[in-house]
Amino acid sequence: MQLCLLFAFTALLACEGSVLRARDAQESADSTAGLSRQKRGWNFQQFLVHEGETVNQRRLITDLKNMYKKEGQEKVHFEVKGNSMGTIFQLEDSKLYVLQQLDRETRESYSLTLYVYNAQNVLVEDGEQITITVKDENDNAPVFPEEEHKARIPENAAIGSEVIYMKATDKDADDEASDYGRVKYSIRGGGMGKFTIDSATGLVTLHGNLDREDEDLYEVVIQATDSPYYLQDVHTATTTLSVTVTDVNDNAPYFETTYVEATVKENTEYGTSVTELVAVDKDVERNAQMTYSLVDDSEFFMVNDVRNKGVLRIKKPLDFEASSDHVYDVRVRVDNTEPLVNGAKRSPTNDVVTIKVKVENVNEPPQISKLNLKFHVKENVKEGHIVGRMRAVDPENDHFSWKIEDSNDNSSSKFRINSRGELSVAGDLDREEVSSYEVVVMAGVFDEPAPLFSKVSVNIVVEDVNDNAPVPLPESRILILCQNHEGGLYEHQRLKPDLKAVDADSKSVNGIFTFTQADDPTWDHNFKLYQKEEGSAAIYTERSDFDASNTEEYKLRYIISDGGSPAMNATYTTTVKVCQCMADNTSVCGAQAIRSLVGIGTPVILIICIVAFLLIIVIVAVGLVHRRRRIELEDRLIRESTKSDDHDFNTGIGDRCEGGGEEDNLEWSLPHLMDGIRENKIAESCIVPMRAEKQMALPVADHLDYIEECKSKMDQDSDGIPFDSIQVYGYEGEGSVAGSLSSIASGSVDSEQDYDYLKEWGPKFDKLANLYGGHGSDEPEQLRN
């Protein structure tokens, strides 16, 4: 071995010598060729500085002059440049120092540039690179991530199954130069030998069989260690791995006891709980969900799943008397809702429980037979008629009675039941009002305080009998006879519509309707009725000269009979209208038909209506104009009356009313004068026309009295306007030879008229002549005409 090492060392020296000789030869050749580069006078070397070394002041790395050797060497000095010079490194003369503690994990190496100068301060070596490498030390421990380390594995997992990869990190180096950062893994505790870990990769695998029902959680302590080849300066880190064992359905449910007793009364109702069954399953959640079932079919019992329990219930009421020992054995099995995993076995005996159900006797009501709960009865039967018989049996053979339960409708009042259970009619029945009844029949003991009975609903159908006469349909009340039937007027015209009828009874009892003519002379030589097979009838005319202008309608009496037994019939009247039939199947009857015959059509009637309407408008307009003129004349009369200061109200009746023709006598209306007195006003005055030809006759004494009374009323009315007494009359007679003396509608002033001729009429008119005369006569042309 030593010989081998010696041989290798000798070969290495020989190789290095050859390399140096080759380099010197090259540099000599370069110098000979006249190149400016000179032969290097120092050997390159990489310097190592250990990290973490404590530096109190400074620590020497190397002396550069010891490395710089050159033939004919003269005195030189050195210069080192770099970013870290002065802070981390320092050059003093030829010695290079480190000034502080280095950390490889912060920076692994530093690069500096070396310059060499001669005594004349001329650069002889220009910028040689020096590398200072920080050597790693084991100054960092492995670190696991801070989060919780959890894993899940099913309880039926096979040995060797992967659980989880554990991973720790170390900042130190893990390479050829140093393995301080290489981490190894191991289990330091927990796990109960169920797990193992790969020291290099950190893979945790299953090492033993699991059973969640024994242990469902394992806390495994994992350790990470660095520097595996040295015992000194070893760093470690630990963490806890939580491994949860998940459940699988590997346990079948079972009963902790396989025998149960229960007691139930014989009258217990359907669905009542008898007992609850609870099985056990070591699994959890959905793997522990159970279902219960009967091992043997049962007539009286059933089982339901309720909140993971089995509830035994009554399926059919029990009968204490039906069983000699009054005991029922019921077996129930329990199963999982989910299938078991492969390899799981169910219990051979504990998955079935036997329930012994004991039936207790109770005093039960009679049991009513339900074989026949529907009866039929004719609607015309008499009171007391037997509809049917009810049957019941008391389990204890006790005495019981029958009863009909009261109802909100009148069903209970229509029937009664005796002690033998016989249902009979208690009132009148009418199928057309109520076709069936629901009667609640009870059997038992009805005495207080503890009545005991059972009840059933009985349907009683009322059957129809023929007890209603047929009646015609509404459309058969009026028939149409067309005067202008297409094809002209002819005999045997069929009237529309046909006669039809309806009957409140059913068709099964009333059969087909028959129509016949009643004893009525209107039929004779006018109309004839024909029966139709489907139970209706048609009426035809017997002549062709029907005319609405002579007779607008005819009344025909007829008889409708049904086909029941006994047959029912009734007599009715239909109206035949003589009409003008239109193309759209409508008809115009009566006076309208007559007008249609003379050719007055709808357009003509419309025009007449429009003309009449316009005529009415014209008349109303003329009346309104006339009324307006009267109002204007009366207003002028009032104004003239207020201007007359010398008007004498004490003059005789001749002064109050101006004379006129004999037509004035027609206007002396006593009721109008009386109305004027009652209303505390003078009646409307009659206005004298522009030309009068006759003298007005004096009124009779009664009229004079009322006129005087009217005058007195006006004299005593201080608030009233001093009306001219001519306002009493609404009209002044025509034909007076003197003409009108009134200023109404004259349209002229006093000076324009000549009143001297009034003096010729007598002393009573002197006053008027003096008041209005003496001014000449300039009467307007319109008044003279």
C-alpha cells in the first residue's frame, strides 16, 4: 500500500515539473517574439478561510511576498483591490488579513485583484485574480417546516404502505467538499412499532397491522440529524407526526342481547310502537348505519328504521281471543346499510334478536261487519220501509245497541235503526234533491261516563222512480213562422225550432217523450204537430196566407208525456210569431215585419231618424231665439218704467192696461193673476203688438178685483221696481184701430210720436195725451208698418 502511494506521489511531481517546464518554455518563446507580457513571478493559489472563526482583531491569511518569486527579483510592493477591501479584508505591506468573522451561508467566496509594482512604482504584474473561499463548518442544525405534520391511513392498509414523506432542511453544504448539510432521519418514539422511516429520503411506511377500533391515532416522533460521519458537533431536530387511522366497514353489527319481551293491548291501533331495538356496531359514521328487518313474515307486526334503531310496530290489530297462549314470537335481524369489506365476518348468532310479544285483553266494542255497507231504496217508499240490516259481533259477547250518529246535513233525520240493526226510512226521499246519503252507524254501549262503541259509514243510494212530468226546453217557448220563406209562401212550412223537453227523472225510468196536440181550436187548419223518433216534435203550417198585419202571433197548447210507468204528462203553450226572416238567419217580427213588407229598409229608417233629429234641433233653436227676444223686450220695458216719473198708479183699470182688440179677452186668465199675487209679484205683462185694430173689452168684476189687489201689492212693495202695469199680460190682442200705446219695442223716443188723437177717445185718455202729446209725430217706419 505504501509503495502504491509513493509511486503515485512521484508521478504527480514528475507531471507538475513537466507542466512548469512547458510553461517556462512558452513564456521564453513569447519574450523572444518581442511580446510586452513578461513571465509571471508568482504562483497562483486559492486561499481558504474557515467560517465562524472568532476574530478579536484581525487574522493573517497569507504573506504575498512569500508567493512572489522571480529571477533577478528586485524590491517590489503590492496593491489589492476589490469591493470587500477595507471592510472585510486588509493589505498591510505584503500581508493580507481578514478583519471579521465570515459566514459561508451568507457568502461562499470573495474575488480580489492583485497588482505588483517595482521600486520605481512601475506596474510589473497587472491585475491577477485572487479567490478567497469560505470553508464550511457545521454551524447549522436541520429544520422541519413549522406546519403540523398529519397523515391518514385506512385501518386495513397493507404493511409497507406509504404514509407520508418527512422533509427537513440544513443550510450547511452537502457536496464533495463537505457533508455537514446532509440530513438523516429516524423515529425516536411513538408509533408503537407500527411505522418505519427511510433514513435518507424520510419516507414513512406502515410496519405493522392497524385496527381503528383499538387505536385510531398515533403520535410518531421524527428526528433529523446532520454530520453523519463525525460524532462531534452533531445537530438534530425533532417533530411530531400525527397519523389518523380511518375507519372501514370491517365490523358487522350485533345485538348485545338476543331475547326481548314486550306487552301490548289487543286494541292497540295500527302503527303503534311495541318496542325499540338497539344494535351495536364498532365502526363509525356511515359504516355504523344499520337497518332492521323481520326474519319471518308477520301478519301483525312490522319493523321500521328510526335514527339507527329498529322500532317494532303494530301492522294489524291483535286479537286476544284468537290465540290460545296470547303470545307472538317475532325475530328481527340487523345489517349494515353499507357492505362489509373483504375479510370481515358477521356474527353467526348475535345479529338476530327474538321479541316475545304478550297480548293483553281489553273490553272491545262490537265489531261491525263490513261485508255490505251499501244499500238501495226507491225514492217513493213510505216511512218505515226497511232499507237493510247491519250486523255486528261483540268479542266478549256483551250486550250492545245500535245508533245513527248525528250529522250536519239531514242524512241522520232521513233514517233510523232499531235494536236488531235494521235501517229504515224516517222521512220523505226525493232523488232529484239528494241522490245518496252517507249515514254513520254505531254499535256499542253509549252510556256515560265510558261509552264504548265502533262505527262505520253506510252509503244509501236513492233509486229513481217516474214522479216528474217533462217540461219543454226554453227554446221551445217561441217558434218562428217566416212570411218570406225562400221558395215563396206555401203550405206545410216547418216552424223553427222543434219542440224539445227535459225531465228531472232519469232516462232509465221516463223513456222517450211524446208530444200531442191539446184540444185547442187554434190548431185547426192552421198548424199540425208531428212526433219525431228521438223524443222531440215539429210543427208545420196548414195554410200559406199568414200575415203579420192581420195576426202577429198564435198561442198553441200541446201535451208532453214521458214513457215511464206510470206515465207523467203536462200541458204547455208555445207562441208562434209571424216574422220577416233575414238571410243571416235572424227575423223581424210584429210591426217591424209589416214595415219590412212595404219595403222600408234599414237605410230609409236611418235617414228618417236623422231628418227628424235635425227638425227637432231647428225647432229648439227657434224657440230659444224667440225667448231671447222676449227677455230683451222685458228688460227694455223695465228700463222705460223706471224713467217714467209721472206714471199714475191710481188711475182706473183703463189706465193700467192699454186697449186692444177682442183677442185681449183671451188673456184675462184668473189663475195667472192669482199666481202673481201668491208670489208677491205682478204676473207677466202682455205685450201690445205694433198694430192693433180692435178695442179691448173691459174685464169682468172678478178680474177687476184681482187686478186691484195686484196693484195694491205693488204699491206696498217698497223694494220692487215700479213696473208698468202692462207687464201683467203676456200677450196684447191684435186688430186694435188705435194701435199700441206701449213703448215696448218701439225703438223711439217720446218726441218722435203724435199722441193728440188720444183725446178723441174720451176723458180717461186725456192724461196720456197730455203726457206724450204735443211733440209732433216722427214715428219710425218699422212701427207704422
